Amino acid sequence: ASTLRIVATLACGALLGTLSGRLIPRREELVIRGTQVFNGTAVEAFLMVSAVALIAFGMGSGKAGHELVPMGFCSGSLFQPELLVIVTGTFFSYCADHAVCAEIEHIMGGVWVFGQLVLFSM
């Protein structure tokens, strides 16, 4: 069961990371009824990557018997949530444009400065 969980986590993380790495840099091309949906800012890309990471974590988490994606033949989730986020981020970084990754890193640096103030002041 552990081997299956790790293999499924790696496969799903690779899929999520690759898809987001290919689609997020192209978000400006999405047009509905002649209107551009996304404006292409760095913050927008950061929020999209954060959303994908939260979705990945959510796919692997859940109390026993209430998993989003259950193992099926034994108890527990099919995915390991922390590893799924790490693999998703790794594949995103590999597949996305260098400029998009640099923009996201810059935004993350600003968020981390604020986050560590809150985190370490508790």
C-alpha cells in the first residue's frame, strides 16, 4: 500500500505540475466572447500556483474514512499530501517559462517576509 501511495503521488504530482507549468504561462491567451480573462500579472501567476498547491494538498488530506481520493482496498488517502505538493512544485518549475518562475519567486519572497514575521512572533 505504501509503494502504491508513493507511485500514485509521484504520478499525480507530475501531471498537476506539468499541466500548470504549461498552462499558467499561457493564461493570457484565454479569451471568452472576445474578452481576455487574465491580465498576466505576476501576482496572478503566484495565486494560481498557490491554488494548484492547495488543491494538491487537499487531494491527499482527509480524516480516516473521509478522504477525497481514498486508497480503495485499504484505509487512507491514495496520495501523500506533502509529497504531492513538493512534486507538483518541482514539475511546475521544470515546465514553466524561466520568466514566470522568476516572477513567482519574487512575489513569494515578499509574502515570506510578511509570513515569517507572523510565524516567528507567535
